Amino acid sequence: MTLVSKTSEGVVAYSWNLDHLLREGTWSLLRLDAVEVESLPGVERLLALESGTLVLWRELDQLRAHAGETAADMDSAMLGVRDHLGLIFHRFIGDSKRALVIRLNSRAIPAIDPFLSTHRRTQRLPSESFKVEGSTVTVQPFTVPRLTTLSSADRASLQVAGQLRDSQGFYIYRARRLVIWGTWFRILPRQDMAKLSRVQVDVPNSLDHLWALDIKKATAQPPPEVRRRLKKFAERVTTPSKNTLNWQGRKEKSATQHVWQLVTHENGFSYSLNRSHPAVDAAVVASGGQGEAELGRLLTLIEATMPGDDIFNRLAKDQVMENGLGESAIAEMARDMWTKYSTAAGPSATGDAFVAAMINVEPFSGHPRGADILKEAVRG
């Protein structure tokens, strides 16, 4: 690895070569002279700048042994490097006051924010600070959005340690550089209901001796005093995640007519289909009243065969359910219900009464244009 740095005072370059270390038997670096610097690939772009640093990797025999020999293997490894740098230095890259630009093979690396801190659905909870040996440690908790509400790019930003469940926990920053992430330090167990909880912990470099940082700044363990404070903090920051994941925050008592209803039992729970839902009434009316018993048996069969275990397993792997109704399907349902409503009510049927009756019924209640869709159905 060769590092070349340019400042107003000049250019300095050092090379760290494993073969040289083996020959010399000492921990020594090679200092490059001006001629050697000018021969380095890509150095002309650095020299054209007022200041900056070039990091050059060559003779990647160890990388090839692990990643593979083909160009595709190397490309995949470089994508991993890009994402790693974008995560580790995301607070520098995304700094609005003094942004750091890191380029890999001349392409700028985007910041990967593991909290989606600027996303409108991210919950930023109150922060706290405490002193350790005269230095300040700041703790900022976040509750990240559910994956179903995010784009594929935002989902990737959250899945920094693999699955969402594995990415929960503390994110330790030393002087704003991410050191370790996705761990509760055995203070709490990883839980599916806490998988949206993340805690940014800012630690100054004056406390390096307490955190047992290694030379690469790649691992850290909190000292007992910090661990005690983090434990108290962790026990309450997971609550918003549990509330967010609690079946989309649905309350047992609600004016909305849901399609599925939660039924609690002594030792568990189940979900039943709402037999009073207007869509069920419409199906009975459409059958001329003759198919009510058959419809009831069909609904019971659907309830009894809900693939709950499969749904849970897929959600645990961060797969996203994509079975929502599109706007055209909801509009068609609204027109069908208006036809049946106006037929049953006769001359007394009014559009306002229909909209008022349906606006708290799924799927209209949960759609941002629910009221407009119902009004359009009335106008035909």
C-alpha cells in the first residue's frame, strides 16, 4: 500500500510493502523520492489538486487468494471496498459544512448512512451525554423505518450487517469515524421486535485506552462504566421499534373497519376475517343471498390456512410483502360498492352518505386518495 499526501508544504509518500518487511525483518516503511512519486499510476490527478491524498494498492496477491482471480471477482471485491468506505466515513462524506470526497478508481464514493437520519420516517429520539474521566460520551438513538416503506437503495443502507435483525444495536464512533456496529455488547439479546433500533455512540479519541481499541481501530469493547450507562439506555430505546413493528401500530379499538381482526386467546392469538366488512356484504348480495353459507366456509378456510410461519420466516430475512392493492383495483372496488349501495338504498342513496360510510373501511381508509376515489366512484 502506497500513500501519497500533498499539502501546501509539499508532497510526501510512503510505501508499506509486505515483501520488504519480510526481507528486513523490521516494521519499516519505504519513503519514495520525487522520481518514484511521479511514476505512480494516477498521481497526476493528485498533483493537479491543491491538497489531497492518494492511496494506491498494488501486488494484491493476498486479495486474489481470497476474492478470486477473475476480473468479475476483483470488481466484486472493489464494490465491497466502496460500500465499506462509504459506511465507515459516512459522517465525513455527508458533512454539509466540510464534506470529504473519497474516490475509488476515480469514482466518488457515496455515504451510507446506517440510520437514514434525514429520512422523514426515521424517528430521532432524545440524545443523552455523560462524562467518563472528564471526556464526554454522547448517545443518540434512532428508530429506522420499516423496509416496506423504503426504496431498494434505502433498504441497502440499513442492511449494513446483513439482515435487518443483525444490524440493530450500538454504532460506536471514534472522532466521527465508525469503529464497530450492529452489536448490543451482550447487554441485550438481538430481537426481531428490536430490529429497527440503532444507537449512535460518539466517543472521543481521549478514551482510546478505556475502549481497548486495536491498531486498525476495527474493534472496541466498552469499559465497565460506559457499559453500565449503555445498559440503562438500551432497555428503553427498543420500545419505539416494538411499537412500529406491532402490526403497523394497529389498535384493538379503532373506528376503522379492518379486513383482518386480531383475536387474543389465553395462550396466544389469531386473526379472523371481518364478517361485517362491506366487501363481505357485497359478495352475499351478489350471490342473491344464496351463497352466504359457502362464503362463510371459505373465509374460515382462509383463516385456518394462513401461512403464518412462512410469513414470519420471510420477514425475518428482510423480504418485503408486495401484495397491496393498486389504485386501479381500489377504484374498481369503490365503483362496485357504490352500485350495490345505491341499488340497496334506492332513491334515498346519496354520494355523501356513501363516502361517509366507506371512508373508515379498508382499503379506502389506508389510501392517501381514499376519499377522492370514493367520490369519483359516485360521479361515475
